[in-house]
Amino acid sequence: MTRSDQKAHRADIRPLPSYLVKRFKGWQATQFEENRSWFQHLAEIGQHPRAMIISCCDSRVHAMTLFGAESGEFFIHRNIANLIPPYNPSGDHHGTSAAIEYAVTVLRVAHIIILGHSNCGGIHSGFEQCHADDDTLLKSTKFIGKWLQILRPAFDRLDHGQSKEAKISALEKESILVSMDNLSGFPFIKDAMDNDRLTLHGLWHDIGAGELYSYNSTKGVFAKL
């Protein structure tokens, strides 16, 4: 792209919608002003979160609200269907893997939480792709179909005697476990876990019921908190 093309494209960038400007001004005038010294403290000391949360891009999932968190508490990364790819240090761009590496090796978080949720569109699309061996999504998208292939091992573990709805719900939880398995394949993750500096947690959030389930490794189930 030439410089003139870049300038032409940048001309299409528009100001922030007025309703978002209004919300920001409201936050600035209230929450920020009431906690100005705390925000100044955060700016000076940098970030020292105790936990990293990997959640879905879904707008209905909000980890900060679920845990009543304040600024500086969580290092949060979001992607489609809260998936962790296998360890693969190739020359490609790896946003999720880079975020995990930074959290563990630089920020030295003590916990990594994978937060899945009910009625996940990414999981549903991945299920359809795996169920029918349908490559439509792979052909029609540049990135989404390939990304959702991470779900294949979780799909293969399902009890295929269940109804479709039950299988999709099970896949939402099974995908969390596959992602945790993939996390364990990162050398710096394994090293941190072996030295008791890091623990992994799998959570599934039922949006409609307002409930949270945590994976119990002893019983091999997601149990309601």
C-alpha cells in the first residue's frame, strides 16, 4: 500500500460515537475523580496482576464484573471461544500465545483462568464444522475457520450418543479442558507449575442463570460455585 493509499484509508476513520464519548466523560467525572490518587499510583508502579483471565470475545461475558474487580487486578486476554492453541513457536503471529508468555514470564501471574460460557457462538460454529467435516467456514473466512480447528480434539472426546444441544453444551466445557492441556505444553508454563509459581483454573459461566462452574480435577467435573 502506498503512502497516498494509506492517507486515503485513514480519511475514513471517524470520531468516537457520541454515546461512548458521553459515557467516558461520565466515568472521568465520577469514578476517576473519586479515585484519582489510585489511578496515579497504578500509572507510576505499573501493573502487577495476580491472575490472567482468558475469556471469549462475546460481549455478554465480562470477567471484571463477575469478580467485582478493580483496575490492575486482572491481566485479561479475549479471543474467539476462549481457546488456547497448542505450543507452536513458528514465524507466524500468535496473539494468544504472546499474551500468555508475557503474563507468565514478565508479569509472573500466579493464576491462569480459562473462562468459558454458555451459548457460545464460536463453540457452536466449531461444532458444526467438526460434526459435518464441513469446510465451508474454512473457505468463507480468512481466520475464523482455521482458529476453530483447535476444537477438534475436544469434539472427538464427546459422547456422540447425546442430543445435538447436549453435545454443544458439553463441547463448551470440554474445550476448556483441551485448552488447559494445550497450556501445559508451553515450556514456560510447565516450568512455572513445576516450581509452584502458577496454577491453572477452568471456569464455565452460565449467562442466563448467573452461575459459575469450576473444574474439579479430582472428580473430573465442573462443579457449581
